[in-house]
Amino acid sequence: MSETTAAFRAFGAADGNTKQLDGHTITFIGYGNQGRAQALNLRDSLSSSPVNCEITVGTERDETWQQAEADGFVVQTVAAAAQPADILFLLVPDEVLPGVFIEQIEPHLERHDLIVLASGYNLTYEGITPPDSIDIALLAPRMIGRQVRALYEKGQGFYSYISVEQDASGAAWQTLLALAAGIGTLAPPGGAFELSAKDETILDLYHEQGFGSLLGMTFYTMLEVGIEAGIPAEAMALDLYLSGEVAETFHAMADLGFYEQSKLHSRTSQYGGMMRSLALDREPIRQHLQKVLQEVKDGTFAKQWAEEQASGAKNFEKLRDLAGQANPFTPIEKRIKELVREAQSRS
């Protein structure tokens, strides 16, 4: 396996200064998991500084509107929020963004405005085509929204990918780094890494569809084979994920390293795991991952997903219904919770 030779720039706390945001009007279009976390973090960062910067939220009149109001933000429709803003975080779902952008955002964009995306999907597959006169940046946390907020409240940073895709103003980088500092990603032990929107998109989809499919089917097959061999289903589910041990192993990988974390396990565990890994036929896995990656890179998946949405997402709903019906884990989880409740109620 050869190492990457291309430059991979990293940015830390010294690289972003929120003073660069003075005089700007920032709106968060979308107030879901990422929108809420990033908006709250940025507001908190600016509240302790002399920066004069207005932050608003643009969203639909649903529970996100109510949440943003409860959090103390000025909340408007997307079009109304976009009109005065010169920095716009576009944090609505990938499949929704093209329509929202064309109808409610693009008509209000002015020269040198900055749009900030948390996903490169619509740039990569041309779901949106912003005008040449504006700045375009990627600010993509590698963390779910609730952890973006939780880590910030602990004074800790998190990893993100960032890039400037279009610099019409000549100041896009310094503004992007100021925003990165504001949402908390540049604080130690976090940091931001430069990665293009296209590469972020390919990596994100490859991870979700490659690793996600293998992990899900591995858990399913482990459960199936274990039950066939007489292992209690509840014990299998506990060992696979419910106990939290696997999650802790992944945390240890992040803290100590992929290999070093193995030393936290018994010598028996280390020997067995390594021996079984060497005996595994990787070629079918490799072929599966190559197909996933190729169809992400050549646009096959994006085309399929676009066609699915255009047809009313009927196949998607059927897949979700089928997965729900065939899912063996939920009944096991319910039984475990009932057993625990009964055990804990005895006193």
C-alpha cells in the first residue's frame, strides 16, 4: 500500500480569527442537526468578542423553526433570511438543496457573497451551479451535529474538511478560516484539513456505501451464524454493539491509533483476530468496494438517486419497509431492555 504523496494541509487554532467576521450578516439555511450545532457554536464564539456580526436562521415553518426560536435566533423563511445575508451556510439535505437554492437563495445572491456547504455533493454532481461572482467554500465537520455541539461545550475541537471552491472576492480563505474557528473545529485536539468538495463527496459516499454495507451485513451474518450455533440472540446483540465495547474500541482507535488500540485487548484476542484476518479472502470485499467507488466517481449512484427521487422515492420507501420487517435486531433489543428493567426493579 503506497502512501499519499499529495499535500494535505492542516489548519489549527492560530489560523482562524473570528474578527474577520466583523460587519457580516450570516444566515444558517436549515436548522437540523448540523445547522443547530454550528449556529449555536458560532454565536457563542462571537458573544465573547467585540465582533459586530448578525446571525439569523432561515428554515421551514416546522419543528426546526420552533427550535431556532427557542434557542433565541431571529428566524425567517429561507428567502427572507437569504436576502440580507452575505455569508450563507447551506445546511439542508442534499436532495432538497437544488430546489431551495434555485427558488429561494440564488435570486438574492450578490457579488462577493459567500456560500458555505457542509457537503460537496451538489457541487460535484452539479445539483447547483452558483454564479461566478460569489465565493464558494466547503466546511464539512467529520462529526454528527450533537457531538459538534457537545465537544464545543467541553472546549474541544473536532476534525473537519475545508476548501475554497471559488474565490471571487479574494478573501474567501480568511473568511472560511474565521468561520471554522467560530464553529469550534480548529480548537485542539481538532483541526481542519484541506480537501476539495469533489474528493469530500467521493470519500463520504464511499465510506457510507462501502464500510456501511460491510459493517451492517457483518453484524447481520454474525447474528445469524451465532444463533444457528446455539448462542442466545440477546448475548450476540450485547457483544456486537449494545454493550458499547465496540464503540469504545473505535474511540480507542481515534485516540491511540488503529494498531495501538489492539494492545488494550487480551493476547488471546490479539492472536485470534490477527490469525482470522490473515485467513480471510479479501478479494470479494475488494471487488465490492471497487464497484462502490467506481459508481460514486462516475456519477452512476448520483443518477440512480436522482431518478429515485424524481419517481417519488417509492423504491426507497420499499427498501426501508423491507429492512424494518426483516430487521432481527429490534425485537432482540426490546427483550434485553425488558430483562434489564425486570432485573433492576428487584430490590
